[in-house]
Amino acid sequence: MAQDESTGSPLEYQAKMKLAQAEARLRAAKTAAERVDAQKMIQQASAELDKVAQAAKKVTVAEAEKMLREAKTAAERVNAQNLLRSASEEAQKMETAASAVSTAVAGAATTVAQELKAEAAPVKKHVVKKGESLSLIAKQYTGDVKKWKELYEKNKEVVGNNPDLIQPGMELIIPWEGV
């Protein structure tokens, strides 16, 4: 069966369509994740992307097998070696395209899951007590008074322009993980 080279094979078209659909689903999942519980979206996106990746692999393999069978039948009537070589090359192209789709989907799922996980991470806070300073609070959490600048940068909106004027009752975000 002759195929217009400018449009690609039906298998390439299907792989591209599956990739476009997966990307559209990924964008939709990311948008929805901003409005819904992050952990639930991670699970849903991961499951959906696994299904798409599996479906893309199955379609590609099934189509490649079908093309190979058709090529073998035609080879009995015409030039067997050339037709089989062409079908094998087309199957390899489709496997490569399917692998690219699967890799893109898996990479996108990982990225979305990491972004959602980061957004859902708990924030550690500290309420300023009388007599405390940013350097004392930094020392309390890290053991290093010099880290007061990091604390100030994270809380500039709360503290204001003068880091020496923190007030009791101010709620500061602690920027260091694992403290």
C-alpha cells in the first residue's frame, strides 16, 4: 500500500496523535491539580499516564505485527526481500516513535508529580517571642547565626525593610528542610 511521504505512515500519525492526546491530558491534569487536592491528582495523573503509555505500546506493537503480516503476503506475489525489509524498517520506526511517546509521557508524569508534591509539602513556621532576633531564630533551627539572612529573605514581606525590627507574635516561615 503506497503512502504519501509528506504525511507519514498511519502508524506515525497514530503515535503522534497519542502523544498529543497524552500531552493534552497532562495539561488538563496540571490545571486541575491547582484546584484539587494535590495528592489525589498525583495518583490520578500517574494512573492515567500509565494507561496511555501501555496503550501506546500495545497499539504500536499490534500495528507493526499487522504490517509485517501484510508484507509477507505481498512478498509471495512480488519482490519478497524488498517488501520485508521495508516493513521491518517501518516497524522499527514505529517502535522508536512508541518509545518516544512512552518516554515523553513518563517524563511529563514525573514532572507533574514532582511539582504537585512540592506544592503539597508542609510549611514549618515560628512565632516570634519577646527578645528574639532573626540570628537567634536561625541559630535555634540551624546552629548557625549567620543564616539569619536566609530567614529574612524568606520572610521579608512579614518583617519589612528593617530585619532588626521583628516583633513578638510575627509568624515566620522556616526555610530550612528537616528542622
